Amino acid sequence: MFQGGSAETNLSETSRNRVLSVAYWRFFVNALLILCDMASFIAASAIIYVWQGGEALYSSRFHFHIGLWLYALACSLIWIYCLHSVGVYHRHVMGDGYQLNALLVKGTFFTGLMICAIDSILDVYIPLLHTGLVLLCAFLITMLERLIIRQFVLSSREKGAYSYGTVVVGSPEGIAQALEFLSQKRQLNYHAIAVCPIGVNERTGLVEAVVAPADFKERIRKISGRDIFMLPYCRNFAERAASMGAQTVMVTDVMQRFSDNFNTFVLNMETMNLEIAVVTSAVDVSGHETNIRVIQGTTVMTISLPQYSPWDMCKKRVFDVLVSLFAVIVTAIVTVPIAIAIKLTDGGPIFYTQTRVGRRDKPFKMIKFRSMVVNADKMKAELAKETGQDGRFIFKMKDDPRVTKVGKFIRKFSIDEFPQFLNVLKGDMSVVGPRPPLPEEVAQYNQTYATRMLVKPGITGPWQVSGRSNLSKEESESLDVSYVQSWSVLGDIVLLFRTVGAVITHKGAY
């Protein structure tokens, strides 16, 4: 299995060059981001204060004047500090647009708190509206700036540049699945430079090297499009991985988390300054709040998801009601003409109601503007068979013959979903959540995917903003389950912003 010393030497030299390249690139990108973020805040301050005809500020408590530009510069440093504190500049955040936007919202909130606190200490009078407008402008400018830089970074990573050398460790099957995932998600910046098949000795219970199947090398070549070095597991595995230029060791399976094998392995990797990335299922407890106690020599860890506390559920309900009331009022100027157009199309009903399944398998009637012909449901089974979508949870097809002319328009801009705000006000749905499923879909759910039924379905959600109908069945399921585990009101706000972008670009809408 081991491919010789010269191959490893050449790979080590290439990988070390990659490490230096990534180090320089990380420094350059972070420096660029910090400078752009500071410039964004100062520009936002200038726009608001000049527009408001601002003058030099005066501290009534300490009796000195503060120039507007100096004040804006100081606030921009607070902005950078808060963004850094919440993790905006972490090396893995750039590849995850959802997490990046959520952290930007969080950092903006903390910046506002700190600026207001400092204004209060100095006794400087600045209208709260001015501060809010500056933060809003800074946030929007930063989002635009991040979008531009992020597109450049992601396009570079998809070409294999500026990524972190990674050794993938696990069973042959686990390694193959991880490589498949990495080949589809190049923006995550993990570049596999070696694989290490391992197993657990049934007699000793210790981790050891295993012989991979004969077709393993060919399989990973097909997945990755290139040959990947086979690094055998041994006592000095961490040293050899580091010498090859690896920066991350990705563990796919075999070793159970919190086991002695895993803890020992992690310790060995960390002593060589290697990052550990653990590939887990969507319902892993890593996102949970943990509390560890030692009771008479026995360690007890309690696990909980704080967002499911009564207080947080109450906050989500208040958020849903406020957003829905606002949406119903604002969209009335559009919904009334649409309702008339639907009625005039074929004389059929304006609304389409369908039984969907809500939280904890409770059925409800979901309301939408009718976008299809009256007998559309009867045609579904035949069309699903023709398009090879039999048994698929989400049936979608381009140029669906059941869709009316008005239906094509309202679907393109997601106007057909506006009546669902009434479902939200009634309590059957949330503004943000997994897609509301049909009863026959729920009957086919496996144990993992069934966890999506622990929350109310939403008008929009991760599925809608991540490609919608363009997503595969597996991708749609993974997004829904991940949302159940990690939702927050802050995250819902970010998804609402992303929904606006998805509607404007019509991404995956048909």
C-alpha cells in the first residue's frame, strides 16, 4: 500500500510549498478584509454624518472636542474588534455564506452596544437613529464587499488553490464518502493530500492500519480526479502527516467520539499543531450546549439545545407574528391584483389548499395562490413516472404543463407563497423552517430525516435559498435536518435576507 520514499518526498516538497502559499494568502486576505471593513464603517459614518450636517462632537463629561473623522476611525476599530470576536475572520467562515452573514449580524449588534456604551461614558450626544443608520449602512456595505471577495476566494478554491492540505482518516468506505463530499464542496477549502485507511482491532480494541480493497485506489481516483497518496497508520503518524505539509486531519468514522482511542488520536495530532476535522451526521450533538460534571470520579455530560427552551420558542413565535403581519399589509398591493388575475384565467378558485404535515406530525391545510390547472393533483403521478421522479419527496420539473400563465409569473417571484403568512399567523407554520411536507412524504422518512418534524415548517428556509429545485434529494434532506439542529432567530433573519436574493435571481424557481 505504501508508495515508496521518493513519492512521499516529492509530495512533501509540494505540500510544504502549498503551506507557505496558503499562509501568505491567509495573511493577504485577512489584511484585505480588515482594511475593507474599516473603510466600510468609515464610509458609512461619512454618509450619515455629512448627510445629517454633523459637527465636531463634544464630551460633556471630560470637556473636549472629538473630530468626526477621528470618532469614525475609533468606531471602525471597535467594529473590527467585534467582528473578530464573533469569528468573522476565522479561516473556515469565508466558505460558508450562511454562517458568515449570521456572524456579521451578531458582530454589528455587539458593535452597536459598545459604541452606545462609550458614548454614554464620554457623555457624547449622538442621536440613536444616527448610530443605527451608520451600523445598517456599514453592515450592507460590508455584505456587498464580502460577496465580491468571497466570490474571488471560492472561485480560486474550486480550482484547488489556497486550500488546506488534509489527510483523510477512516474506513475505506468512510474515506470514499468524505472525498465525494469534498469534491462537491471545494469552497470548504480542504484539499486531500493523503488518505489513511484504519480499523479497530477486535481483540485489543486499538486503532490499526487496514488493507484497503483492491479497487480502493481506482475508486478514489475517480472521485477526486487524481491520485492521492496512501499514508499508512503508524506510531509516528502525526509527525509524518505534518512533514507532508498537512494542516488538517479529517476523521470520517471508525473512532467513536469521546472514546480513549479518539482522545489519544486528537492529542497526538494537536501536539503537531494539526487541526482535527470530524465528519459526522447531520444530527450529531456537536452543536448542542454541553455541561460536564465530575461526580465521584465519573464524568457526566448533559446535552441540550438552548434554542428549544420555552423562552426561545416564544421569541420565534413573536418574530413570526410580527413579520407575518408586516408582510400581509405590505404585500396587499400585489396580492389583490394577483387574486383577480387567477380568477379571470379559468374561473377556478383563487387559493389552493393542500394537506401538509406540521410540527410533530400534526396535519394542517396550507394555503397558496393557485398556480396550476384545477386537476393538477390527478396529473402528478403520471408526470412523476414520466420524469423518473417516482418516490422522490420533492416533485419538481421545468416547464410543468400543469402551470398556468399567471402561475409561471407568481412562481418565478414566489408570490404564490404569500398566503402562507396566514398559516403563520394561525400557528401552523413559521416564517423560516423546513419545507412543509406531504403526508405521503412523511410516511417514507427514515429516522434521521424525521427529525425535521420537530419544528414547524416554514415559508422559506435553507432549501429555498440554497438552490431550491436544483438541489438533489440528499442535499435537500441534509439542509432540513441541519436547520432543526442549529436554528436561531438571528439565523432566521439571515435566511430572510438570503430569500430576497434568491427571489430576485430566481435561483432554482420553477
